[in-house]
Amino acid sequence: MILSIESSCDDSAIAVTEIATNRLVFHKKISQEIEHSVYGGVVPELAARLHAEALPKILEQCEPYFRELKAVAVTASPGLAVTLIEGVTLAKAVSIALDIPLIAVNHLIGHIYSLFIEKETLFPLTVLLVSGGHTQVMEVKSLSEITTVAKSMDDSFGESFDKVAKMMGLGYPGGPAIEKLAKEGDRKRYNFTVPLLRTPQLAFSYSGLKNAVRLAVEKSEPQDYKDIAASFEHIASKHLIHKLKKYFQTNPPENFAIVGGASANLYLRGEIQELLKPYGAKLLLSELQYCSDNAAMIGRVAVDMYKKNMFTSMEEIQVVPRMKM
């Protein structure tokens, strides 16, 4: 079995995964949403302190599995430096105490493997990663063959939802709040411009859309917010669809997946399903409980890394906040 630790942002999570079967034996996550909501976003120093309190408490519950552990995996990149350090420090302690090797996991690969929790992998795969920190399209041939073909030039898809929610005083996290409000609104009332619509560039940008929404909010009353939320969600998703359609002209998908915290957005899922119909492509989705940051996905990556002897020594493991793919 492998014990895995996730602390890249504001979720403290630990999982235990069986190597031979991919079975998730244990998984617990403690969210910090309530503590950060009063600030309208994640406060790194507060998040680190909360990780320091929560992770050891979760680890105690894993003690029955200690004798069967073959390795300890931990998110080492990317993420908030101060929160990554908490997870890596705990992983080192477990490694020393139980005399088992360390596996350093890239958080973004973890999101890809959220598709395969308690399952076998399916490659090759075209992946759209949408989260609070990332918006990118990747071609994934295997664990070690991942190519990024498009990414955001500024704000991410998930980040734009958080910021729009903050403009409306909806609290944090913003994604679920905007999605809920948008269901009651008119998606065509506000004719926001689709970002980068007339540029051939295969990239994403949400700063301009975010500013247009800000201006609309400033000129509106609270009763208009549902229409603003619906129009924003529609255009934010349409931007992704437009660029994916352009990419598919030369790279038609066979297996396509949406991963990351914002992949839980049901409107986006529906739009992607419609986009894929002409191609007959298979759509892979993570279970909703595994879309956001979690240790189960880190453990699933670690199983494949363990089988390939992809270990990291105590001296070599490093926290890399802005590591890219």
C-alpha cells in the first residue's frame, strides 16, 4: 500500500491506496473553505497553519495500515510554497519513521489520474484541465509523456469564477456559487465578448472577460446578478469550446477528459459533451468528489510511479510552487 499526502492549497488530505488493485483503502480530506471564506480567497499563511493542525490528525487514523505501507507519496509541485512544505515535511517524517521510500508527485498529473481512481489507466488522452490555478489542454500518451498544447495567458477558468463571485459578494469558493446563481439567470442578457475570438492563437484568457463582468456588476442591482452569472458562465465556457474546436480541426480527439476543480461545473460538462458528438469521442470525467484537490488522485499516480521505481531521495525532494508541464 501507498500513503499519499495532498496539501498544495487549502485542502488537507491523506489517502491509502492498494498497489496491486488500485483500491482506495482510506481517504479523508479536511477543507478550509470556511476559514478562508471571510477573506474572499485563500490566505497562504493561514492555510499552512491549518495544514499543520489537520494533517497529523488524519495521519493518526492511518496507523492500522502502517505495517503494510511500501512508500509515502506527496504533492511536491505546483502549489503554494508554504502549504506544500507542510505536506513534504510530514512525508519525510513518515519515510524516516517507517523506513519507506518517498514519491514526489506533480499535482497536475494528479488531476489527470483523478480519472483513474480505483481504475486502470486509459491512454492516449486529450485533457482539458480547468482549476483555480490552471487552464490548459494536454496530450497525454503515458505517465511520462505529457505535452501542453494550450494554456491561459492570465487568469484561469476557475480563478475567474472566484473573482466574479467576489465582485458579487458571494463568498469563497466562487465556482459553486456562480453555478448555482447562473441556473436562475438569462445566459443571453449580457452580451459579453468571447475572449480571443478572432485570433488564431491557441490559448486562453479571462482577464478581459473578468473586467467586463466587473463593469456590469458596478452598473447593476443585486437582482441582476443571476443574469450576469449566467451570461458569464456561458461566455467563459464558450471561450473554451471555441479554442477546443479550433484545436480539433487538426487534432480530432478519440478520448477526451475534463479534470480539475472547475470540471465539476455541470454546464461546462454539457457543452463539452455537445462539442464531442461529431467526433464520436469518448468523454472521461472524474467523480465529482475527486474533481477538487484530494489525496486519492495523488495516491493513484503514486501507484504507477512505484511500479516504475520513480522514487525521490530525502535530499532531492523539493517544493516547486510554479512547476509547469
